[in-house]
Amino acid sequence: MKILVANLGSTSFKYRLFDMETEEQLARGGIDRIGEDADSNCDVEIGTHSSEQQQRISDHAAAVQMCLDQLTDPEFGCLESVDEVTAIGFKAVFAGKLSGIRLVNDKLLEAMENLADVAPAHNPPYVRAMRQLQASFPNIPLVAALETAFHETIPAKYRTYAIPSEWTEKYEVRRWGFHGASHRYIGTRMAQLLDNDDAKIISCHLGGSSSVCAMRGGESQSTSMGMTPQSGLPQNNRVGDFDPFALRLVKRLTGKDYDELLDELSSQGGLLGISGVSNDCRDIEEAAANGNGKAQLAIDVYAADIKRYAGQYLAVLNGADAIVFTGGIGENSDVIRTKVCEEMTYAGIVLHAEKNQQRGGERLISADESKVQIWTVPTNEELVVARQTAELVEC
Ligand code: ADP
């Protein structure tokens, strides 16, 4: 069985094709700047073949068509026909109580559309692409693996906001949690690496979007993202946790309405907002190294927030077996890892300075005397979605 997994951003499309008999990744590709007034970068790797080209891609349907053309290319493709794809799985973000792993149908698409205002960077591109794909490939089942599904195990005491209970019960305002596929992968992989099915893990997924998750026995116990992916840690350009009452003041002082202010918080906030430099951690680290104070502050705030959540989760789990860093920043930034782990000796957490400098792959980076292991582990959200998609279509 071959499963295609689609990972969409507002202007990007990444895919991987898996053979589920062996879980071998047959192909991967990525297309960015979709729908923009510029050429997209279109990368593909199929077996030993890899290529990059620039081409204008008008929308997500065109991106998917390009992906299918690449996969069926007579010269280097790995499929004879698109019919070999059993299903397409989506790492979809938010459909409220329609969580879990489910076939894409009108009910789900409507739920995602209705929640577009609380997940503005995520839901609209998924709904658009899913509708386009339904029309173009009516015979291929589409499956949504909702990011919130993994967090259904969080106890009520950690998912309930202190708000009027009617908001919780009637409007489902609660901590839903996101990055489910990534944290699930880390939980499963760490159980193997530690040879412990009941391991207590603090998983730090740090990338364009970031979240921390406390897990025990591979199940989510608490996580930093709440009702929406704008919450929790500072994100690349989204705000993270924030006191909503400050909005009244800024509204009065700027004359902007609440929608404008929320749009600003979800596009001009986060690391970009504090640093004023970029939404990319690499640029911010470079600016900080060159003496830019705001860039340094962005790094300090981000790392301090990760540390604060890690501290909370040591309390939630009554200690931890391992802290794991994953995602583009988690895997690559020794600067952030150092700042998160410094002054954690009270909990027996000691980073190995040299091992922390090395890059790539699964690595144990704690000092020998550290009571809590520290790891970097590349996540594989797509494999999790492929497994879940295969399970659903097999039933
Ligand atoms: P997404 O959440 O969009 O999938 P990724 O997990 O790919 O994001 O992470 C992207 C982020 O990783 C980039 O914004 C960049 O800031 C960060 N990153 C990548 N390489 C490095 C590096 N060497 N040092 C610091 N940050 C890095």
C-alpha cells in the first residue's frame, strides 16, 4: 500500500510517499511561494534522483498536480500511475470536536472552515487543497489526521481554562493542543531508544511553530499550545501566551479594532515581533551575535519560555526520563538548547557542551552525570500520518 502525505503551509506544499509494507520513504518533495508573484522552488528526491527547479505555481492544486507528475515521471518516477496511491493523508490542524483520524467529507471541511478564524494560518490552505483534490481525484480517499487527536488524553485539570463553564461546555473553548503527530512520533521513538514503554518525556518541538509536551507512556499529559496554534511559546510571527485584557488598552490607544489587533498578533508577533529582525531563528541568532539587543531579547524570551514549560512539566510528570529537542530549531540550534538547559541542575539536568555542538541525526547530548537524558531526535510527522491514514483506509 502506498500512502502520500501532504503537509501544507499557507504558501507551501511538502509531501512524502511511503510504501507501508516496509514504511520505506519512496519520495519526498517540497514547493514554496505558491500563489505568490514569484517563482516557486520545487525540490524532489525520488530514490537516488534529486532535482531542483524554479517555476511559477498558481495554487495548491497545481502544486499537488506537479507532485503527482514528479512521482509518475517516466524517467525517474516511482509510480506507474496515480492509481497506485491508496490514499492521501493530511497533517490537518483544527476541526474542534471533530478530532482524531477521519475521512475528509463535507462535514469535516465545514468544521475546518468554521474555525478558520482561530487557525488563520493553517485551516484555509488545507480546506482549499482538500476541496481541489476531491474534485481532481475523486477516486483517491483523503484522510485528515487532526493535530489535536494526540492530546485527547490530557486530563481535565490541565486542559480547562478558568473561564465561565458555559464557554467550555457550549463553545468548546479549552486547551486543545497541536503538533500531535510530532509529539506522538517522539513518544514512540523515545520508548524504543530508552527501552521503556512508560517513559516520562518532555518533548520540545521547536520550529516555525513551537510547542512543548509532557508525555508518559507515549500519552500526552499536558502541552503548551492551547485553544489555537497562536498560543503557548512565542511562535515565529505569532504571539504565544498573552493577556487578552492588554488588547483593550492597545485598541483605545491605536483606534484599531479587535480583528486588526488579532491579525497583527498572529502575523507580526512572536520572534519577529520582539526582534524586529526576522521570523527565522537563524537570522535572529546572527543579528544577536552581531550585537542587536532586540534580537538577543527574542532569543532570551523564547528560551526562557521553553525552560518555564519544561519546569512545569517536570512538576506535572513528577520528574522526567528525557528532554527531547526536535523541529528545525530544536534539532539545529545549540544556542537555544544551551539556554533552555542551563541552571537546571536542581533537576539533575546537565547538557554535554561538546555533544550539544554536533549536528544531525538522533543524538544523546546530556553529560554522563545528568539524571535526565537530553536528546535531539529528528521528528517524522509524515510517517505518523501515513500510519494513521493506512490504518483508517484498511478498516
Ligand atoms: P516548520 O514548523 O515550518 O515545519 P521547521 O521545523 O522546518 O519549521 O523549522 C524551521 C525553523 O528552523 C526556521 O524558521 C529556522 O528558524 C530554524 N532553523 C533551521 N536551521 C537552524 C539553525 N541551524 N539554527 C537555528 N535555527 C534553525
